[in-house]
Amino acid sequence: MDLLEHYHTHPPQNDHYIVRKRALPAHGNINLYGARGCGKTALVLDYLKNRDEHTLYIDLEDPNLILNTLDTLPLQAFIEAYEITELILDHYEPGMLDTFPDVSRIILISRTPVHESGYQPIRLFPLDYEEFIAFEHSSSASVAFNHFLKAGTLPTMAGHTQNTTLKMKQFFQQQFSPNEQSLILILARYHTQPMTIHQIYTFTKEYFRISKDFVYSAIKRFEQEGLLYFIDNAVKRSGKKMIMYDFAFVKYLTAHQPFGTQFDSMIALTLIKHGVSFKTLGVHGYITSENELIIPAPFESEESVWVKSQKKFTLYKKHGIAKITIVTVANSYTFDIEKLHFEAIPFNEWSIAHTEEN
């Protein structure tokens, strides 16, 4: 039991945790899941600080478990001997254990949902803008927004806005296998583009020796993990818009990502994190289930948007648009065309206000 005793008496600590919106329920078995780098372990370690000797935390990626696998350790005997009532298994993957030990409460931390009977699924996303502000030390709204553009939504980057390049490199090399890295580079290149999985495979094999089976299975895993999203098009069915889970990570991988692309994905990811059901309206923005059209227009003036909206008004009526929100970097204005109301609002205000509405 030496290894289990070590885990019990020396739980890891995180001294730089910033409180997240998501919290763990106090009772019942839980599956906390989410994409790599979104802060699952940090959330659990903060929870662990307030637990007592009846909680046992095990990191299943601990190198000590390579030679002494968990299924060979006397886990059930240890639980009974030390009166453990709560077991936390970090970096769990389905199939790691044939059966779970007999204990009052288990918390499983995984990238994808485990679909175990009796476990409450709790999904953790990377930071939204409001959570990022909690990591931010600047009192200036414009400086905070610029830091957000540079650092993105991964918690490990949020405290290093002056130099994210090395952190991004470490994250890319440590969190993805060589084949995954090859695929991720292609996904980043076509970020926000309408894509099919077959097209992704075709583009990938132009640069890398990689199997079709791997590409298809990896894309499926990335979707389940929340690392990659395909957004339906309300105008046509062919090719769903592909969005990766962190715009700053994409920018690091491509270097030449236009700001408009980055801003567009920031809006889509905000909607996803806030649980909004939406589709793309072709290239014209995002249409929600409430028939609100959200248009990314970072720098366009009121006059420019008004002229374009006049030309697209028939399209808006055809799709039953009830309200149009233009998300900008700094501009604010409102106008009406017939009975359709248009409102422009800066991203930092829209993102936080959108959180409060949902």
C-alpha cells in the first residue's frame, strides 16, 4: 500500500487557482469532463483543499502507475483500512478499471464523458471572457480585452499574457501525440471554414503520412472532447463551419490568422460556452434558435452596416430574423429597418451580458 499511502498523505496543490463559474456538486458520483487544458485538474485540486483524510486523489497519469498499474494495487483494501469515503480519479479514460471500488462517492475526471450509470456529467469549458477577467490584473477594459486576444481561453495562458509563445509551444508538444499534432496543424489552417471530414483527410495527407482511419477517429474524439466543433449551416447542408476550441491556440499554430477570423470564432465559442443553440446563416453571421442573428463586425461603422443590411434585408426576412446584434470591438449604435431592430455592442459588454441572460 506504499504508493496509495503516498497519494493519501501527499495530495498535489495548486496555489494559483482563480475561482471558476463551474463548481462540483456536494453529493453523488460525478464525471467532470472537458477538453485538454480547460482547467479540470485545477478545479478539482481547489476542491481538494477543503476535503479531509477521508478523500483519496489519484492522478492516473502519474509515472509511478506505469509499472504499478492501478488494477494491481490493493485499492479496495486501502479504502476500507483508511475509511476512505470519497475517491477522485484524475485523467480517467473509459476501460481503465473493470469495476469501480466500493466507496461512498467517486469523482471521475476525463476528457470525454464516460457514460457510466449513476454518474452526474459536469462539463467544463475553457474560460469565457468573464472568467478571463478574474485572471486579469489590469483595471483597464481595453487592456484586458487586448490580453484576452493574445492569451485566449486556456487557463494556463491567462496568467502569462506578456509571453504566451513558449507556453503555447509546451502545450502543443505535451498535450498532443505526433499524429494529433499533424492533424491539429491542418485543422488550424482551415479554422472557421466550411469543411467535411473527407476534405480534412484529403488536406492532411497532402502534407503528412497519416491513415484515413486515424483522421476519422481523431476527429470524432476531438468532437466528443470539445476540442473541435462543426456548426450547421441554415442556408445549405454541404460543409459545416469548423471551429477549434481556442482562438489564440489557432493563431499560434498558423501565425497569419486574420483578425476577422479570430473575432468570428470568439463569438461562436462564446455562444457554445453559454449553451446557446445556433447555426450559421451562410457567411452572414450566426442565427440562434430564438431567431436572433449575431453578426461579427469588429470595426465596421454604423453607416457601412446599415448599407449592407439594406441589401440583405430580403434574406433576413426569408429566415425569420427577429433581432440583429452586431458584435464589435468598440462601436455602439442602434437603428431600425422597418420593424427589425439592429443593435451594435462591443464584445466585452456583449459576452458578459450574454452570460447574464443565459
